[in-house]
Amino acid sequence: MNFLKKSVLVAGLATGFITATSSQAATLDVDVDVTIPDVLILYAYTDIDLDFAAGEFAALLDSNCTSEDCSSAITAAESGSIASGAVDLDIDSDLSATGTTASINIQNSWAVRALGYGTFNASVADNGSESAVSNLDISPASGTPSMAATTGDVSFDVDLTSSDLDDGLLEANYTITVTGS
């Protein structure tokens, strides 16, 4: 039995040594460098369909008109002429039209979000619009980008006397460019 007692004592001491060596710790300092690139994100609708009711478009021609079949009495005396069996009273010059162009403003149609840039510059270029489209513009043209999106508008004028409107469809095609600095 003496041998058994010695074996238990040796086993207990061995367990103590093993436990003592496994409680040691190792430490190491780690430096991590993360390089974040400059990021510029442009959001924009690529296909916009604008459908106007006749009354809405009639109001662009005459601010007093609120329906497609608006009636306005002409009270000024006209001095007309008869030529080739037709009466020409030159009515066009007496209409209370606001002009021959309609201004279209597409609000919140694009946005920019950026990281690493102090400012952005935005521009719009005609990309094959019909000839009735003119004065293409974008706003804001510059700003301070952030991770929260900055929204913008695109506007253009439509020549209401253009033959482009004969088929009832007008196409405006443009390219938006945003650069960061």
C-alpha cells in the first residue's frame, strides 16, 4: 500500500505542475491601419415619364385656363383682312399666353452621397434631346457632400411652338455628372 500512496502523491504533484504552467499568458500589441478610399455615389432616375392632364398644360398657355377646353372671350376690337376667301383676324397676338415656352422642373430627381470629399460639383449635359428642349440646368451645381444624401433637381424649357410636339411626345435625354474634390 505504500506504493499506492506514493503513486497518488506523485500524480497529485504532476497535476499541480501542469496546472501551474498552463496559467501563463502571452501578450502582443497589434496596430491595424485602415485606408478608406474617397467614395462618391450618384443616384438618379434613368427613366422618367411625365404625363400632364390637358387642363394642366392649358394653364401653361393661359394662366386663366383651368380645363382642356377653356374659353376666353376676346373683347378687343380686331381689324381683320380677307384674303383668298379666309378671314385673318391675327388672333394669336391677342391671346393672354404667358409665352411660347413651358418650364419643367423635376424635383429630387438625383442625389449624391460622398465620403472623403470636401465639395462636389454637378453638371448636366444634353444627350440627344429633341430640339424643343432648351435651357437644361441642374441644381445644386455644387455643395458639401456627406453620407446623408444631398438631393437635386433638373429643369428645362419646352418650346410649345416646336413641331416636336406634333406627336404628343417630347423626349429630353441628358447626362448628369458629379465630381468630388
